[in-house]
Amino acid sequence: MAREVKISPSLLSADMSKLGEDVRRLQDAGADMLHVDVMDGHFVPNITIGPFVVEAIRKIAAIPLDVHLMITDPDKYLEPFADAGSDHITFHIEAVEEAGGLIKEIQSKNITAGICVSPDTPAEALADVAGDVDMILVMSVYPGFGGQKFMERVLPKTEALRAMAPERVNIEIDGGITADNVARAGAAGANVIVAGTAVFKADDMAAAIEQLRTNCRNALK
Ligand code: DX5
Ligand code: ZN
């Protein structure tokens, strides 16, 4: 199956004083989805946005919201993020005792479900759920902040998860991705690319998004 490459720029790097403008800029620049980084100050040492802001983004966004929950007790917040208009919800395997029930609950709301592994979590941690989710998110930085350096060491894990998951499951990678390293992510099997800094720091946002897509697609396994 020729896997489609999607670029999901992270709003963590947006200018929050003009978030609406940056959402429109990303859409006009060819983003496939908007990666919304939700942080609670417990699961990660940073606090960002909640359902209230997702609702505001939903009102103006014409592309899917790819919501990444870096929070403890994600099950407690499914309802508000679903009601806010999330199109995809990813939670961390490290934040739950059992992931299967929450995956089904997300999907029961017509929202695609993702499960995420932080850099130190092995691929085996997803063995029981790799076949249930719609997408697996591999963190290539420690969650909490944008602008960190890409961690090469997660590439073998990305390959293992690509092999473990059924063909229909997308593999997303998130953290420190640039036009220079995205081909290695694609070669490892990642077809959904999160990038914050690389997109927002670019002089030409559309060219940066297209470069990420082309470089990933040319290397995609
Ligand atoms: C980090 C977030 C990432 C981050 C990516 O916890 O999950 O999405 O914002 O930003 P860059 O591309 O700047 O590393
Ligand atoms: Zn993220």
C-alpha cells in the first residue's frame, strides 16, 4: 500500500498572540493537519492549552486537529477534548494502566485514536494495542518543549513499530524533525511528520512543508 505522507505542524511553535493568523498561515502553506500539543504540568514539566483553545481553533481550522495529550489521566479529559472538536486524539502509554479501553472510547466518538511512546519506552510496550489504534506516535524528543534536538536512537524503535503494526496504522514522529533528518524518519517507516520549529522558523513556510513531505516520501519504507 503506497502510504500517504502527511505533515502536521505543531502549534507549540506558533505565536500565541496571533494563533488564528498562524492557523490560517499553516493551512495556506499546505499543512495536512494541525498538531495541538496539550500539556498539563504533571505528565510533562510544561503547561500549554486545553479544550477551550482547541474549540477556538476548531472554529477557524479547515483541516483536521491532531491532538497530542501529554497529560496524566487522559481518560478523564476525553469528553472535553472530543466536544471541543478534536479529529484525532493521541495519549501516552506511560500515562495509563490499560490503553485498550480508552482507544475504543475515543473511536466510539468517531475520533481516530493514537498511542504515543516517549523516547525511553520500548516498542514492546505497544504490543497489545498496535493493532487497535489508528496511529502510533513516536517521540523523538522528551515531551514538554519544542526546539529540542532530534534523537536518532528512536529510529530502530520506529522500524520495530512499523513492523509490529498492521499496514493501515499510520506511524507519526514528533520532535526535532527537520528537512535534513526527515528522510531517516521516513526510511524507518514514519509517514506522518510533526514539525514545529522547522516550519515556523522557515522564511517560506509552504516550501518548508513541501520539503518535509518530499524528503519523507522519497525515503518512505
Ligand atoms: C513536544 C511536542 C512536539 C514539539 C515539536 O513535547 O510534542 O510536538 O512541539 O516541536 P519541534 O518540531 O520544534 O521539535
Ligand atoms: Zn506533539
